Amino acid sequence: MVFGERLSFLQHVKYRPMAELCVHLTFNGNCGQAMRFYHECLGGHLSVQTLEDSPHAAELPFDMQKYVVTSRLIRRGIRINGSDLVEDEGLSKGNSVSISLESTNEEELSFYYRCLSQECISSRPLTKNHWGQISGSITDKFGVHWLFISTSSENSL
């Protein structure tokens, strides 16, 4: 799509509800464990479908049947999808993507930080920065990088 077409499209959908931007995490056999942990910390509704639940379960090796085909955690402004299924090139984790958890409520932010940092690999404590925001980060026990940022309601979009 060329720039003019994209601009025309954006003007056309300007006042329609926007598509959702969601986080999708890929794991290597521990998706169910990770998603249950996130559910414990964040609350909400968790759904998990394993290969064992699929119509082709009998055709698959027994040790793969607990792998998660799809999972979804949904809670007020949070949507995290996950799976154990990876493309042929395999799973390679890096530090180029983070989940940013933002809240106007510093107590809520602190709660999530404490909960998600259980057995974390690394962390930067929640501290107040020079412009007055609380921020911190962790790499959780599943290798997922989380950013925690306090926001004020006047800075919200």
C-alpha cells in the first residue's frame, strides 16, 4: 500500500474502533506453566488449549500432547496470548521485545512488580526517576522481559 492509499484508509477508519494490539509469547514446552503464573499475578480469565485437546491428539507423540496450541489471558486492558508451537527455525529469545505494564496506580504497579518478580532472572527495582515517574523492570523466570511504568492520567492518550 503506498502512502496516499494508507493515509486515505486511516482517514476512513479514523472514528471506528481500532484493532487491538496484543502480546503473543512463544515458549518451548512451558507455556501452560507461564500463563498460569501470569494469571496468578494479573488475574483475569485464562483459557488454554493443549495438543491433547485437539482432534489429532492420537496422531501425535505422547510427550508433545501437553504442549499448548493456544492460550489467552484477558483482563481489563491486558491481553496476552501464548503457545508452545514454533516455526521450523525454532525458538530464539532475545531482548528486543518487552511487555510494558503501565498504571496510574503506583500501589497496583508495585503489586504486579512483586508478583511477577518471583524467581526472576534479573531485575531493576521500582524507583522514582527524575521526572517523577516510578519505573523498573524484570526478566521473569520464563525469560520474558517486563517494564513497569507509572503514568499520570493527564499523560494518558
